Amino acid sequence: MADAKPIAMPDKVSAKAPEGATGVLVLSTGDVAWGRGFGAEGVAVGEVCFHTAMTGYQEVMTDPSFAGQMVTFTFPHIGNVGANPDDLEADDPHALGIIVREDVTEPSNFRSVERLDAWMAKHGRIGLAGIDTRALTKRIRVGGAPNGVIAHSAVGEFDIPALLEQARAWPGLEGMDLAKDVTTETHYGWEGGVWKLGFGYDQSPSRLREGLGEGMSANAPSNPLIGPPPTPPASGRGAERPHVVAIDYGAKRNIYRNLAAAGAKVSVLPATATYDDVMALAPDGIFLSNGPGDPAATGDYAVPVIQQLLKTRIPLFGICLGHQLLALAVGGRTTKMFQGHRGANHPVKRLADGVVEITSMNHGFAVIGESLPETARETHVSLFDGSNAGFELTDRPAFSVQYHPEASPGPQDSLYLFEKFVGSLKVAS
């Protein structure tokens, strides 16, 4: 068996593969990191970023916001709880691959269905283990998120100069519209609420929960460790749910689950939906989802639609890319971040009362707070670097946040935003 110690990355493109190396990361800077490949064999090119979450690697891999990126996990033990069909934010992974410190081991978790490396191979995604992820993360923090190529060959044969050229030829995420690549192709209605241990996903979104995190199937069995499922209310807004029309720029499923769990009926439209497409569904509220790529590029077709929707004064809520697009729609500007914010432990200060929320973040672009108009009031800021993390409009019922209140993975400090949004909606008569 190959030595499990990390293979450092001190060399440039002239480096030769060390014994046992079946995978390699080649950065556009000329840096080469050798490791042990797992998952699918092949080559992928994109931006190399890092993520600080200790759990939730399946959710990270399937988050459409990671399209065009390969993820370096700073937590060393990735894969130790295996993989299962519940922890997915999309049908297939969107991250190009993952870079980890330790080899993937046999899973040790009662929810596991298969090994992570087998799941990745099945979905055509490349993994690279044995990397000094501390050194790689420090390089990204100092030099910014670089373009790179990740490659896996079982026989350990690589054309390093060709891989370097491929990394340098990739144009980068700035100016790239990826929402069209990951959005739904058709309009559909979302069904299903949040997941709860012992019960799975709530399949009865037509009723209100008794609090976020407590949704479960109405016919779920009683669990002696958790207790019986709550009885659905006999009356109330369950039969008259406000209709939220969501524009999918690369949404995570848990966003829709939490909208449904907060009491909304949810319909989903593609990123390219027009104003008429949205209004034809008679929305009580409009949601702008997260997604990958440069907001300015997606904004070419999304911003004019959002500007029209704002004129209707229908309440609007945006998350991540949706937050950035809303900012562009009211005259703000966005910028490419040096290294981005990706993790499940990012502190955000709520300016109204000074409360600090620990949040999940995944973004490489940010809203320039100073560029927002007078009608936009900043509501949240990152305590890591002071960047804008949320704003609301003072002349229209619209607000947005840069972070992910639905978590998955991550803390649930900000789930209240779904209840705030859905609770503000009036059902059309």
C-alpha cells in the first residue's frame, strides 16, 4: 500500500512523479502537487478553491455553485461517513473534483450506502488524496484562487507540460456565465420539506411545521428516540399556502425544502425565465437562487427581468448569486474576490441588533457595499473581512443575503429568514 503521508508540493513543472503517485494537481502558476488519485480517472480544469467545513462533503460536491471549481477540503478526514442518496443538493455533483489530505477509508456511519470514492467514480468526478492541504490552502490565501488541472491515472502517466498549458489556457470564472449550465430546463413544482433523523424528508409540505427543523412525513412512524411526528394542523394557512416562484440560477434543494417547510407553495423556473414567465404563475413572492459564475455575466439577461419584477412590488428574497443579481438590478456593483468565502463557520453580524450569526458561505464574488444606492440598507456584514453579507430595499419589499441560511452543510442560525419571507406574503385572492 502507498505511504499515507502527504506528498508536498515544493516543485515546479519539471518535477517527476514520485513513486506511488497516481494523481496530480497542476496549477497555472507552474506548481505541481502529486498525490493518489481516486474516484474517476481523467482530467478536469477549473478554479482551485478551499472549503473549511468539517462535515457535508456530499452537499458541497452537489452544490451547483461549485460548477467550474475543484474543492480543497481543509478538514483532513473526508469520506469517513461514506455516501448516501439523502445528502444531495442536486442529482449529480457539480464540483469538478476534490483534493484531500487523507486517503478515503471504509465508511463508519449508519446512514452510509457506499464509499465516497465509489460514488465519485460513478459520477465521473476526480479525487486526489495525499496532498499537503495546509500548504495548498496557504498558497490560495496568499496568491488567490488559481486555475488548475486535476488528473487521475491508475498507471501514473501524466503529460505535465500539456496539463500546465491546459491550466493556463482556461479563461477563469470572471466573465463566465455558468447559471445556464446548471439551471433546470423546465418549469416544475417543488414537493418535499426538510429532513429529520429517523423520518427522512417531509413529504407533506402543504402544512406548516411547528418550527423550522421539525418537518417530517405525516405518515412517518413513531421513533422511540425522537418521538412521534407532530399532528398536522386541522386548519390554517396549510390549505392556502402563498405561492413563491423561484428562479433557478443553480439552486440547492435545501432552499426549496425550507421555503416549503416555512409554508410556501414553490414553483421553479429556469434562469432564463422572462418577466412574463414569472407573472404567468401569479406569484405571491419571488425567490432568486444561488448559483455559480460571474454575476455580471448572468446579469446580462437576469438583471432586466429582476428590474421589471421589482416594479410589481411583489416581495422578493435572494440568496448568494440571487443577492448579487438583486444588487446589480438596483445599480450596485460586484467584484471577484481574492480567495472567496467557502465554509460552514463564517460569522456574520446582523446590523439591526448586533447579533452574530454563524453561517454557511460559498461565493467567489461579492457585492461592493459602497456601490449600493440610498434606497438599499445594509443589513449584514462579514466579520472576517467586513464585506457585504446582506441588504434590504427601503422603497420596495425586497431583501437578500450573501450567505446560505439553508445551510446543508452548516449551522442553522439563519433559518428564520425563510419564515420572515414566507410570513410576509399575502395569498392572492
